[in-house]
Amino acid sequence: MTAQTSAPASTAKSSQVSVLHYHRLSKMLDVKFSDEQLFSFSAEFLRVFSPSAEVRGHGKPQLVSHKKAVAISQIVPVGQYAVKLVFDDGHQTGLYSWAYLAKLAAEQDELWADYLQRLKQANSNRDSQLSIKQIS
């Protein structure tokens, strides 16, 4: 979950997003800021840290688990300041502003470590609750 960057993440806070590129196979979203910094986020990371009220919990964040296999099915531009990410589990209510993506980039490692710790404390995990097996 390490961010890929060529400069300190703190400078991304004043930048605009210039490129978004989603890799369907790896389920990674590359976010390039106008200052040329590049960060990569897994769909799982973006789903569990959705800025939606449903996840943020009106002050107390809700623990979102079982999202290891989640994918982004659509990226919808919102003006010149954000995108709405639609996930294949049906979640689509959060707006990811450029400022929020910069915050996630700057705090990605700490947020992920804290998330894994909270999962452990809740006796939960990242794996899907339902196992799907294809029959030939």
C-alpha cells in the first residue's frame, strides 16, 4: 500500500489532479497531481476510506471490512474538483475531492496500518464474506 511519489506528499495538498488511471486487473487507481506527484491507491483502500457519510459515520468512522476483492466499476467527474467512484459492491455515495485524495496520499501508510489494527481488534478481516467458485 505504499504511495509512489517523486516529492514529499505534503505538497500534493495544493495541487489539482491532472490524471486518473484505473488498472482493472490490479484494481489500482493512479492519481497524478499537477505538480507531477504520482500516487497509487487500491480500490479496497479507496472503498474503506470513502468520504461518504455512510462510512465516515457522522463523526465516528464505521469499520468497513471484507472489501479485499472490491473493484471500481465507474469513475464519474464532478466539476473540476472531484470524482465519484462507483464500486462493484454498489457503494457510490462518496465524492473524492482533489483535497481528499491529497490527504489520503499524505497519510496512506498510517491510515492503512490503523485500518488493519482496527480490523484485528474487531475480529474481522479483509476477505470477502462469500466465496464464489466457477464451475466448468
